Amino acid sequence: MIIRLTVVCTRYNVTMEIQCHKDTECVVSDKTIEIKVASDKVRNKIKKFCKFARISIKEYPIIHKLVISRESKKIFVKTFNNQ
């Protein structure tokens, strides 16, 4: 699966595509983006991207979940299955 995270700001748009394993889950609601990922490499890439884009992120290491708040900026996520 591929996760595409996009941040839309007034000065720039940033997009990152991350190759993930099949066990990755992504749930999008109006207020948050929840990504459950077991891979440390993928989790670190998402955290670095959020730090670069100045997006707040909460990490729950026991259940391997990252939660990105959508309140302050326009953040979009799209997932693609590898076929």
C-alpha cells in the first residue's frame, strides 16, 4: 500500500508518498488522520514529514498508531493498493 500525505498551505504544498506493508491501516475523519503502522521505518518517515510541515502529531507506541490533527492546516491523505 502507498500512503500519500499532502499539506496545503498558503505559501507551499508538500506531498510525500510512503511505501507501506499490507498491515498498515489509515483511517480519516473530519478532525484526525489515524495511521496504524508496525514498521519503525515508515513511522519515522511520517514523523519527520510532519515535523518538516509543522503539523502536530501524537504517537501511541504500544499500539503503533500515529494521530495527525487536521484542525490547523489543510492535510489530506490518500491510500493506494499495490495491484
